[in-house]
Amino acid sequence: MATILLQDIPLHITRIDVIYAIQGVIHQPPFHDGIGRPPNFSVQLDRDLTDEFEHSGTGTLTIADELVVAIFISMYGDPNRPRLNTASDWDQGELTFSLGPPPPVDLIQELQNSPFVDPRVAQGRQARSTALNTTVSLHSVQFGWLCRDRRFSVEWHADFPIISNLPADNTPSLRFNADSNEIWISLAGASTDYGTAKAMVVTRFSRIEAIMVDTAEPATPGILFTFLYPPALEYHEVTRNFQGQETVRRRSRLTTFSTSHTRIVPYTLFAMRVTCASQTHMEEFQRMARAASLPRLTDPVPSPVVRRSLFSANALDRIDVWLNTLPWSVAFQALSILNAAALDPIELLNLRPRIEALVSDADFGVAKAGQVLQDFGSKLKDPATLISDDGSIVECFESVKRDLRRASFSSGSPTRNPGVVNCYHATVTPTRILLNGPFLDQSNRVLRLYPNHQEYFLRVNFTDEDDLQFRWERKFKAEGALFVKDRVGGVLEGGLNIAGRHFEFLAYSNSALRDHAVWFSAVFYEPGGGRITAQSIRDGLGDFYFKNLERQPAKLAARMSQAFTATEPSITLPLDGDIPILPDIARNGSVFTDGVGEISRALARRIVRSLEKSGRTKRLFDNGIRLRNSQQKFLSPLADIEIAQVFYRAKPFYLNRFLIMILETLGVPADVFLGLQGEAIRDVEAATESFSGCAEFLDTNGCGTSYHISSVFLHLARLGLTLGGQGPMAVRDGFLNRSIRFAKNHVLREIKHKARIPVKGSYTLVGVADFTGYLPPNTIFACIQHRDQKPLCIKGRVLISRSPQVHPGDVQFVEAIGIPPAGSPFDGERYTNCIVFSTQGERSVPSMLAGGDLDGDEYNLILDPSLFPPSCHPPAQYPSVTPKTLDRPCTTKDLTDWVTDYINSDILGIVCHQFLVTADFYPEMCRHHECITLAELASRAVDFAKSGVPVGEGELPKAPTAKPDWSVGEITSARSLNSNIYESPTAIGKLFRHIDLNRVHQDVLRQSNREHGDDDEEGLETSLEELETVLNRLSSSRSRNTGHHHPISNAVRSSLDPNYIDTSSRPDPSAIALMRRIYPSYTAELRSICSHLSITKQPLTEEEVLVGSIASRTIQPRQRKGKIHHMREQANELVKRIRTELKETNDEGELEADEEDFTTLRRRLQVAWLAWRLSVEQRKTFGARSFGFIALTEIFDGMRAIDVWRTENETR
């Protein structure tokens, strides 16, 4: 390896000019063929000793590739060389190249381990860093409350006198950190043996909502910050080198600065005022704020501060005493409003008489009173709600109270579905405890045991202030772990006091733990059961003195978590008979039946019927079920069969980044993936041009399922309606258009950032075992059957995988047997829509696929030959991890310590991400030795939740110094901005760049003045008086056809008249009364969903809930995914409840069509038609349009039910 000497460089050109000239040559053929990263190089110009020019006309070029050096010298090293092929406009003159001495080894290593970076980009970063390098001296820092009159009330402050002889590193100050995009405010400093210890306030640029300049005191001008999320309180230990440069050697989070700060800190971190030491320092701040692109500073105005003691100990004590006198569910809502900083204590206490009167009001009661406060809190948090003074607070409260007076149900009322629970939530952040709920959520075994005590259970999440999971810089990981141990561990051990009720740690479910969420419970008394505590609940789960579980904290907690898994109840088996336990089919340490048992068809049918008859439990005397040893986790006194997931159809198969990277490593060309992505994008665009196409698009991508949008769209298509266009049958609707755009954005975002690309003709299926032993080794039986279609038995060589794929051997070829031969076990028993794996051979196929088993794991069956690699990599095989075992039985503290350890050591996502980044960086891709190491670490990280043995970050190979462009995420973080980002040459890089989401995202952003079809204004709130006016108009004889100008109304009315109902008839008074009750209830619950499941300060839109998506970008997509999941669940249950009300079913559940008479069916159809007319009349108000989808679903179902009734009665 040699350097290339540069001579005769024109003195007027710069180093950057030379770099661009060289780049224009060696990043093109024959040096670089466009595959992989282009060669990196370094240009250094020798200094001009006279300092008259930037350089002396000589320098060195270092290229980290010997072949490139040789080709370059052969082409340009000859004096008669051709000119450099560059677009540069400078005259190259007599520029010559010759071989020089070997370059430094560390320079070669640096060039090999990092990509080429555009020098102007690097220059821009440096210029920005220099512009933000001035320190602003401060006089004081004040935390407080921005009052309704726009005055800032100081509630806590730290003043610093300006002392001339104070050491420089102790001066209170504000400075910008360009590397992390943060503002650091030093409150105080003290000398230590290692340097200086400082109390700090740290806020990211993105968390700043507004900045106001205050000139009330010209000598010490003030800056008022308001924040979207509270800033971090931190402790820094800082050292300085001889040049005065600071280095932070320790960085820790704090929950408070002092004893006087502790009680008010949860409420006073959204507004902070600092005063500058002088006007000059203020001007420096203004300059840097512009350079950092902070929110525009307001024009300087005199705004004297006030000290109103809103959060004094006396005010907070009065709140606590009062809340203890209220019913707990009402006190919870009042405390929720205070903790969310929606009202200050004085404002809340001013509402005390109204809240107490509300509880005593016979029209409300405790449950509805809680609902009023919950909806009131949602309105207060909505930026669209204008609250300017105490009068408007009262007006808002009374408005919500009026709207809900006639509500037919409330969020706190019990649900008749035993599979659903009203769940209270608490979120613990470093400085706050936020309360939400109750929200409808899927139930579990434990909660179903205590249906009358749901409010004694609390789901507790641990997050950072912005509702995201804790993240620490690697060098400060130890300090972060100590903070989690203190804050999270303190709550887990000490419990939570919420509105006078003490909650303590209970347990968790495995899926909740991944979201850093656990269950807490409070003491209550069960009739006949005595005093119920968290410990007594755990003791009642079963016998854990089984397989040494009682000494293994992680595995014990994992086994307990199975009782908290969200499930649907089905049937109860008799307790007088044992369930047979069969030995597993195992060979060479490989278990072929891991997690899968047997069930009789008769019992399976009974379970299905029990799910259809939601809430009915039957006792069976012939259980027809057999389990395997691998399924016996602990001994339980309960014999309930619960349903965690239903596999009723073949799911579509989607590619992902990991699988694409592995397949490309194995030899599948990138063009194959680009072709599939292009087809998917074309399908997205084409599918939204008609109701039928849009229905298929929504159904395929799982959008709008709660509101049955795809079914409604298919019915509209059958009525002859068109999506857009011209004519009387054209539906031009802004709300629908926006909803469809939200769905398109959702799908395209998944394609761009996750490479979630559909592959037609391939499937995702649950795996089961061939108990008969018929299938030969490495063969499968797979039979696909879609509704109303013939079964398709897959035959031949197919590719199979399982997510997440983090090893090149996580995809394998197997042979599918096709149509089973006559007389074979599969001849009469087809096992449709699943994969039956062989139990023969040396090793089970599922275990070869990312360590899969058969306890509900789903597998990808890939049938597209274009995705078949020439060959597969051998599957991974890792030794099992010995669980962490104590020398004594576990205590509750052992369990809580384990939860804290999990939060601190949950690095599976980090390991998997580094696997992808490493594979992208090296030519060997997934076969690179560091990827193989990371794959094994990922396997251990997966097992961590059960083994308790963590993967330390120190075990990870050193990550590449540069990042591929696809890794920056939806929001470019500060760390990404300051990292070396290169254009990825791999397939996932090309797929990422192929989609531009900026235009699509801007198109779906929520705005106050939204663009919409023929509607002038939408999303308004409706009052009870306005609703009453509309209902009176709908019930009057003069306005029976109100709203029929709507094309959907016209088409539906034509279908209803005269075969089903007379749409011109006067609505029944009971139907009007029903609308009066359920419509306010629906809008209130929908508003609550929009408020608490948003990932920003802005509530979700009605359109987002309708299609089941969240449009906002985030740096943690997993958090948004969880919110979307909960939003869909809660919307689904809300829709079910409204449909139940519309049907007016009795306590025995819905009647089947053949059990109903024609009059009942027609009456239900009349009610649904009235609901649709109400939605059309209210279409400009919040909630009306989605309510209309519920009505249309009931109309179309009602028409079908009448058709069924007529058919059955005609044949009798």
C-alpha cells in the first residue's frame, strides 16, 4: 500500500476542489462499478510556509484499496496521462501524480471502516458547531406555571449572584450542544476531586414549544421557555483540559433538585424562565437560537413575573384531603387532570362544588361522574379547546356534563363481555405520574376472577418524559441503569399511592414487559374470599414449586405472566378428571412437538361456539384434549381454556429488512425486491380509485377493521356508487379522501421504513406437528383454503422462514408433499391454513428457523421462485442458556429487581439493528463474522426474558463508524445528523430511497384548516342543544327526507324502499331517545381515544381512528405500533357497544336471525337508518362521520338478516 503524491496543484484552489476532482474519477468505472460502497480516500495538502496561500501546491492522496491505487497510477501517473474526467471548473495545469511512501496504518484502517463523506457536509457540520459554541451567562433560573392571563408565576427558583472571582466553570450558564441538539443549562457548580459537579437542566431542541423574550428588567433580560415535554434534570461531572475544553465524564438523571423542589416538580417543568447576565448575553442567545432553528422568538415585551404560590404545600394538601373524600374512580379522574398539568390546584379546587354535586346527581352516579371528568380532561388537553379564564373552565365542564347527562354507558361502567376489561393506567416518568383511563382492553385470566373489582387493578408503564422508552448514551449506560434502579425500582418496591389508594406490584404479561409495563393491584375484599392482596393473587395462580421455578426469578415471573396474557374466555373443563400429559417427540436434543398438543374436533367446535356466544361458559365432561410435557409450565387449580389467538385464515406474507438482507446475502438480486416493491406501490395507488379496489386494499393491509370499512365499501360498490368522479352516483367526500390518505400513508410508511412488501401467492401460517410420523424429514404439508374457494395443497420445493430473521441460516428449503395420497393421515384431515411439520429426522425444522417452536409461532411459506437463493446457509445452533438461579426461593423483591434488570438490559433491538448495519457495511454482508456473533447474541437476548441472563453491551462487536442512509429513521436524530451517513448500496437501501414520504406525510398532517371536498368546516364539537335540534328536525313530518341529498343516502334509500322499510316514515320516539343517549356517549369515548393514544400533544383525528393508524412520525416506531394496537382494540370494543345499543339486545346476548321475527328485524333497520341520517346531519361535527360507518354496517347487516329470514320462511 502506498500514498499518491500530488504536485503542481494550482495555488488558488482549495482542498475541497481537489477532493471533488478525485471523487469524480475514482467513484466511477473502472474504479467503482456502482455495487457496494465507493472507495474512501483522504486528501491532505502541504502547508504554505509563507501563509500566503492555503497550501504549497503539493500534498498526498491516500486510498484504502491497493487495486484502486494501481489502476489510478496506471491511468494518471504517466506524464502523458489523460486529464481527470471531472466537472470541476479549475485549470488542472501541470498537476502530477506519483507513488509515495506507505501511509500510516491507522489512516488506512479509518478509511476502510468509514464511508466517503462529502467535504461540504462535514464543513457545514463544523460551521454549525462553531456557531453554537458561545456560552450565555445567566443570573437566575425559575420554574413555574404559565397562567391563563399569560403571566409567568414563579413556583421554584435558583438565583445566582454574579461574583467576579467565581471560578469560570462554576458560573451559571446556558449553552447549546450541537452534537446532541440540546440546550444545557447549568444551575450550580461545586468543585470535586475530578473537576466540577453541576446541576443541569437539559432539553432537546425538538421539545421546545415556544420562546418568549421578556424585557421587564433591561439589565437582566429574561427568556421564557415553554416545553412540549418536560426537560431532563441531570447531574454532570465535568473536567477541563489545558485548552479549556470541557469533557463530561459522568452524566446522571435526577428526579428533583432539592427537597423544596420535590413536591412541585411534577407540575412545574412545562415552563421555565431564565434571566441573562446582560443584554449582550441575550443577543448571543438570540443569534444561536436562529442558527439552531429553534421556534421563532417573540418580539421583546415587558412581562413582569408573579409569584402566586399555585403549588404551595397548603394547596396540594387541600387537594389530597379532598380527593380522599371522593369515590376513588372520581378522585382518580380529578388527580389525572392535575397530574397532566391541565389545571392548576386553585382551578381544580374551584370546581370542587360542581364535582361533588355531580357525584350526588341521580342522573350520573359514580361511573358517569368519572366519565364526565375523563372527557373534561380530554377537552382541556386538546389545544383546540380555548380556555382563557375560570369562566371558560366552568363553561367547558358544564358543556361536557350536559352532553353526557343522557349517555347510555360510560367508560367506567362494567362491560358485559368477559373478554374485555375497563383498565386504569398510570405512566411513571422520571418526574411525574400520569394517569389515564379507564379504557377498554382485552382481559386476562386474573382480572376475570374479580369482575367487580376492576378498579383495584392498575397497568403501570415506565417511560421517559416524552412517553418513549429510556435511552442512554453508551458511555453513560451505567449512570442510566442506576437511575432506573432508583426510580423504577423504587416504585416497584414501594408501590404507588393514587388518590388515597395504595397499589403494589403484582405481575406482568410477556408482551407488556417488552413495553416496560406491569400490573399493580390494591387490597380489596371479595365476598367469601376474604382479603385479596397482590401476594394472595400470585399464590392462587398455581404451584410453582415445579421444575425448580421457585428459585429462578426470570423464569418464575415468565410462568406467572401466562396468567396475565390477554385472552378470550371459552370453556371450563371438569376438575374431576386429569388431562393426559404425553411425552414429547424428541431426538438429539431437538423437540419436534415443542409447545403443541392435541384436541378433539368436537371440543374445538365447542370452543368456537363459546367464542361466538361471548361470555357463555359450558362445563364439559369429555374434555378431548391432550398436552405434551413441553406445555406443562406450572400446576394450576384452574381448568379454563382461554384463547390467546385465533388462526382462521392464511395470512399474507410480507418481506422485511432482515429477510431481504439475508436473501440478498444468499444471492437473490436487489432487482427482485425492487420489482416487488414497485408492484406494491402501484397496487396502493390503483386500489384507491374505486370502492371495491379500496375495500381490497384496506382488507389486505388490516386498515379500518374496527369499523368494517372494507365491508361497507363493497356494499357501496354494489349499489353502483363511485369513489370520486362526476354524476349523481359519485361520492366526493373530504372525510373519506383524508381517511384513505391516512391508510395509504400507513402502508407506504411500512414499506419504506420496514421494507414490509407483500409477496402475492406466499403465506404466513401457524405451525403444528405431524403426530402420526407420516411426513419424511424436512417435509411439510400445507393446504391453503380461502373463503368460498377450493383448497390448494402446496407441492414442491419451497422456502420457509420465521421472523425475526437474524442469522443467514434462518431461511431454509423444505419439500411440500402436495395433495396427500389416498389412505394417508392427511387424506381425510386436511389441516387447512397451517403448516404441518415433520417429526422425523435429526432436527426439527422449526428450531432451525430463528429458534422457533410450535406454541403459536407463525412461519413464512415463500412460493415465489424469484426469491429462492441458489442455496441456503446452514442453520444456527446455540447451546441453551442456564437460567439465573438463586440459592433460595424467590421473594417479591427478587421479582421487582428482575423487572428493573430487564428494563436496563433489554438490548434485543440494539443487537438486531447492529446486525443489519454491520451486514450493510461489509461486502460479506450477513456472512461477516461480526454478523454471526451478533446473531448468537440476539438469540441470547431473546431468551433473556426467561433466563434472566442478560447480554451486556460490552459483548457487542464495535459498530461500524458510519451508518447507512436507511438507518436514520423517520425523524433524523441529533446523533444521526452528526454521524457519517452513507448511501447504502444494498437492496434495503435502494428500497428505502425509492419511496419519498415527505409529500405523502405532509398531505396527511393534521391542520386546523384542512383541505376537504365539498365540506367547508369539519371536526367541530356539537352541543346537546344542537343535537336536540337535529333530532327534532329528523322526527318532524316536514323533514323526514332530510339529508337525502347525500349520494350514499340516495343509494341506500333506493335499496331499502320498499323491500325492507319505508324510509319516509316518521322515526319511532324510542329510536329518537336512543340516539339522544348513545350519540353523546360515542363521541365522548371517541374523543378520549383520540386524546390519550396520540404520540404528540395534538389529539388523533377521527380519520386516524377510523382506519386504525397514527400519522405522526416518531423516533421509536415501536411505541407508535403499541398505541395503534390499543387504539384498534378500544375502537373495536366501542363500535361493538354502539352496535349492541342499536340492536337493543337483551342480557342473553344477540338473537340469531331465525330466532327473530320480521317486525324486530325491520325495527332494527329503522333504527340504523335513523343513525345514518343523524350522522349526515351532524357530518361537520366530531365523531359523526365514523358514527355513520357504524350505522351503514348495521343497515347492510340488517338487510342481509331480513333476506335470510325471508329465505328460511319461504322454504318452511
